[in-house]
Amino acid sequence: MNWSAGIVMVFKITFIINILSQYMGNFICWS
């Protein structure tokens, strides 16, 4: 795996974690 693919993977993981954290934050606020 080259470094550019690694950067893309890290970016995708960070994006998914950001979406999940926002979703959980909204869920906690509404519960």
C-alpha cells in the first residue's frame, strides 16, 4: 500500500468518525 492510499484511508476513517460522533451527539441530546 502506498502513502497516498494510506492518507485516503485515514481521511475516510476520520470522516466516518466525525459523522458518527455528530449522530451520537444528536441522539444523546434528543434522548
